[in-house]
Amino acid sequence: MPLSRRGADTTDLGGFGTPPPAGVPGFLLLTSGTPADEALPIKEVAEAAAGVLGGPSAAGAFQYSGVQGTPELRERIGHREGVGADRVIVTNGALHSLSLVFDALLDPGDLVAVEDPGYPLALRVLGRSHVRYLPVPVGPDGLDIDALARALEGGARPKVLYTVPDFHNPTGVTLPASARVRLVELAERYGFTVVADSPYRELRYAGDPVPQLSADTERVVRVNSFSKTLGPGLRLGWIVGPPWLLPAVARLRANQDQHSSTFTQAIATALLTTPDLFDRITANARALYGSRAHALHAALGAALPGRVETVLPEGGLFLWPTVLDEGLDLHAARTRAHALGTDFGVGSHFSPPGGSGSPGRIRLGIGAVAEADVATAIGRLAAALNPEAAAR
């Protein structure tokens, strides 16, 4: 299987950056993918930390860990992923996972198939490899597999395809099971590697679960994180990869930060080994996000009837409304929204180089605004989308 020159050697990590805070009292951040404070298992994490510190192996939690992660956490993650621990590498979150995988696989000039629209920070990480992009549309059923197949039949030969198959960022859609099977078939036929990034997978609050992309292939790498379940501050994620890729990823890791925090790995292990605890944590999060998604959807309909169309997702943290006023400047509307005390994502921000630009689309996040404040936030959004507001 092809590795990049960096996968055989070393590379530097780049700075990912974070969006600046709004800095306005009472600001209601509708663009954020931040998990809700109320969904974070602070009590459970505190109890797990106390158990680690008071246990017979407390000193070990302050020692070095292996490059691939502690055996205990790799085993628990592997159990949940349906693979052996030897297929798991623990990382400092999903973006760190993506950086390691992309650095192992890609060289300058390689072609990468990406979603249009897609996750901007992943595109930023890809940009460090100076790759070329093959935008593939995302529709109501996720990545357009027919469009991808046509591009491949026409001679396109991507080395990697990056996708968010579960509750996609920014659209909220999920790739159906049949499309996942077909995607793997295309990867095997045309020789590219699918990198599936699924940090929202545990946040389904409606509909039936969809199986993950198969790990029983040499062509799929799965990336996930505890950021949306246990909290982003723990900085823990993981890679489930094929045997041919993981040694290169481990070599890169060994020449960068060596390993994730042994202490936070011990905390996560304690949470995962307590019977039913992680399932209860995620169930509480799903209930909260489902309620907020319904509230946001209803508020949009009440405040902007006939002016905005949106579909209620079955999970995740995002809505992807269409603003029906084709003449509206969404960038100017976003400036007005800031002045009014809210924010939203403009569709063009999520378009890869050569992409469609997602005209008329906006992204709304459901995690950072409490349900009691949703109507206020949407009222501010409605005012910002009214061009006459600029004159007042």
C-alpha cells in the first residue's frame, strides 16, 4: 500500500488554530460545534480521576505511555470498534488523528477526494500536504457516490478520500449503509484509501443506527474522538487502521509528541470499564441534543416562515438551512448578526477549493446555545437576515 515519504520518515505538525471568542456579553454562538456544557460528564470524570489517583497504580498514570496508547484504553476502544487492540492508536483528538494519517499517506501533488461542502479544519490539515482536490458533492443522503463513481470512471485517481459519514459537518446528513458498502467497493477497485471521520457517531437521537464503514478491508481508516462525548478538553481520540498503515503512523507519532496524556487515558479507561457508564453519558447527550435540535428547527420555522428551509437531522450538532432570498449577501448578514449578538456559518466557508460554494446555505450549531435561549438567538438571526436591519 502506498505511503508518503513523510510516512516513512518524519514531519512537522502545523498549528490548527481556533476561532476567536465573540467577546460580547450575552453573545449566543449559533455557529459552534462545541458540545453543550450540560452534556459534559463532569461528575463522572471527577470520580474517575479520583479513583485513578487513589488507586494502587496512581504513579503509573504520571509516567510515560507507549506511542500507540495504553494497552487498557486501546483494548476498550477496540472492543467498541469491533477490532483488536493492535488496530488502534490513541491520539490527541480527531484533528491529530487526521494529521498523522494524512502525513503518512500523502505527498505534495497527490489528488484527494473531499466532500463539498466539508469540514474546514480537515481541509486546513490537508493543505499542509500541498495536495490537489477533487470535490465530491454532498446531498440529502451524504456523499454523492454516483458523482464519485463518474469521476473515477472518467480517469480521476485520488490517493485518499476524506469523509464525515455520520451526521456530517456541516450538513448533518448520514451516509446510508448501502452507499458505505459501495464506497468501500470503489476504494478497493480504484486503489484509494477512505479516511472516515466520525466524531458525532454517538450522538444519534432519531432514526436507526447505520453500520460503520467496514474495518475488514485494507482501504478504510476510521477516526474518532471523545471530544463530543467526554469533552474536548481531555484531548483524546483514536485511529482504527489497517496493519500496513499503522507502523508508519506510529513512526510519525514517535518523532512528534510521543504519546497522549497517560493520566487522561487512565481516566477514559476507568469510564469505559465501569459497566454501562459511557452508554449512560452518551444517552444523556443524545436526549439533550435531540431536544435542542427540535427547538432550533421549530424556532427557525416560527421566526423565518417562507424565508428559510431546513431539515431536522437525526443526530449530531448541526443544521444546514437554505436561505431562500437569493439576493441576500450572507457575509453582510453575518456582520449584522455579530452586532446583534449571534453568529452563523456562511456556506462558502465549508466549500473546498474548486467546490460549489454552497450558495444560500448557512450552518447552525446546536451545542453552545441553551434551549431557553434558542428563540432569542433565532430572533437575532432573523433580524440579521433582514436587509432592512442594516439601515436601523
